Amino acid sequence: MDKQYDIVAIGTLAYDMILRTVDESVFTRDTTVLDEVGISVGGGAMLSAIAAQRLGRKTAVVGKLCTDAFSDYCIGVLEKAGVDTSYVTRSESDTMSLTFALVRQSGDRHFLGRMGSNNRSLTPADFDLSVVTRAKIVSYGSFLVLPGLDQEMLRIFRHARQAGALTVADCANDSYSQGPETVLRCLPEIDYFVPSQVEAEYLTGEHEPAMMAQRLLERGCRNLIIKLGEAGCYVTDGVTARIIPAFSVPHVSDTTGAGDNFVGGFMAGLLEGLDLFEAARYASATAAVSITGPGGEGALQNKSQVLEILKQSK
Ligand SMILES: Nc1ncnc2c1ncn2[C@@H]1O[C@H](COP(=O)(O)OP(=O)(O)OP(=O)(O)O)[C@@H](O)[C@H]1O
Ligand SMILES: [Mg+2]
């Protein structure tokens, strides 16, 4: 069946500002001159959509922005990358999710953030649900920070799969105390579940990836990739399980958004025809490129960067 989009990425859209170098002494002075100010878009849907589009996939993003200058910036980046923004609602009454990352000399970061209501208030009423029938892959980033959508996702994933789409979901911290069941009950309708280690621990109460996998597979998880930061990722289809090591890069600038770029790369890999394990390797290479620059967006510009990293024998 011909689909209009390769990927429809539903979920969080945010704006990040990276302020470097900052330390505890800032309040002892009137003014601090920064070495670097970086602006980046953020949010699971935003970053994974941009990554996939830069890897050559026709992608649309579904989410909510506001009418402020931060949101204008986000739309500009999405459009410049070539992501279809027709399903992005612009709300006059919501506040935009913002994060200011204060980075110390050592690279440690402190985040000053405003959750914003743009993501919190996103519901199925904000978009035409039929968009999920027009994509080869429908992704959701991120479970547990979108309380207006989280409880609807079982129905939305089911709708997408009935129309022949593959479904992919990432997770985040349970900011609204919705509980693990919000995610666990959807696992049978998620073809590829891609949480981080901390999130998988929260969902299962287990501490070892193999045990987390066992618990998630028991609940109907089909294919699982647990992101383990610089330790790589744990991948299983329920039959075979493998750890795929992270790729090395000459200089790690900022790991913000590595997980979201990983998901974008993973989906692009699947669409290249790669199997679960090969797509996870492709995802790791995409994430490795993304951490070579500040913020979650910007370092990854094209597929050749990923192909170059893939030459490493990992
Ligand atoms: N220091 C690193 N060096 C190389 N690769 C890394 C490094 N940190 C992360 N990665 C790659 O990025 C992937 C995702 O990172 P991580 O596990 O931190 O995701 P995450 O917790 O979802 O991150 P975020 O939510 O901040 O985007 C890892 O599985 C790994 O492949
Ligand atoms: Mg993440």
C-alpha cells in the first residue's frame, strides 16, 4: 500500500537553550560573559522527526506549539529540515516548554526548565487522527509526559497498525504520576519499544536489562531496545538478545537528545530494510553523530555522517 509519509512522529516539541560556561559564582557578579550560547529544538517527536528526515525519510510531526518566538524558531528548524508541519497546532493559550541548560567547565549540566502546557495539553482533538493511517511508521515520543495523549495511545497505535503501519514508542520520566500501567497495557500494540534504562527500570522494577526485557516481553512487548547511554543498547526480539556497544566519537560535546536521535535513526534504519539488530546499530551511529555538537539538533545533517561512523567495527 502506498503511504504518503515514511514516518509520522507524534509527541513532544520543545525549545532548549544551552548556556556555557556557568558555575556557582554567577550570583556573585553583576554580569557573566558566556563562552557559548546554543539554541536547539528539543522533545522526542521533534528530534526523532528531524533526524529521520535528515537521513532521507519523508517525515511529518504531530504536536502542539505556541505563538511565541520560541515556537516560531521550532517551526523554522522543522521546515528547514524538510519535516512536514501541517499537523502541528499553534496554540495562543498555551505556554511553550523551555529548558535552559547551564553547563559547567567539566561538562556537567543543570537544567532550568518550564514544562510548558503545549505538550501537557495535547489531545487527539488537536489533530486529524487519520494521519496515522498515512505512514509506514508511527512513532510516539514520549510516553508519560503527554497526559492528554498517553491514555489514548492504545487506541491510536491499534488504528495505525490496522492500517498497516509499524509502531514505535519511547518513554520519559513519569512526570504526572500516571503509573507504569499506562505504558505496559499498550505494549502489544507497539512493534518496537525503545525506553532508556532508567525508564525500563521504572516500568518493571528490575535492575538488569535481561530481567527488564523478561518483564516487558511477558506484557506483550514485541521488540525491545533499552538505551544504555555510553554502554550502548540492549536489543531483543524475544528469541535473541544482544548488547550493541555505543560507537566512539573523537569528542563528546553534549549528549542531550541522544536517545531521540537514536529513535529517528532506528526508524530510518528499519525503512532501509535493516533487521532489528542492524537498525539498532544504525540508530547507535545516528546517536553518536548527534552528541558531537551542542543540543539535540544540529550535529546530524546527513546520512553520510552516519555511514562514516558505521565503518567502525562495532
Ligand atoms: N557518550 C556516548 N558515546 C557514544 N554513544 C552514546 C553516548 N551516550 C549515548 N550514546 C548513544 O545514544 C543512545 C541513547 O542515549 P541514552 O541512553 O542516553 O538515551 P536517553 O536516556 O533516551 O537520552 P535522552 O532522553 O537525553 O535523549 C545510546 O544507546 C548510545 O547508542
Ligand atoms: Mg530519552
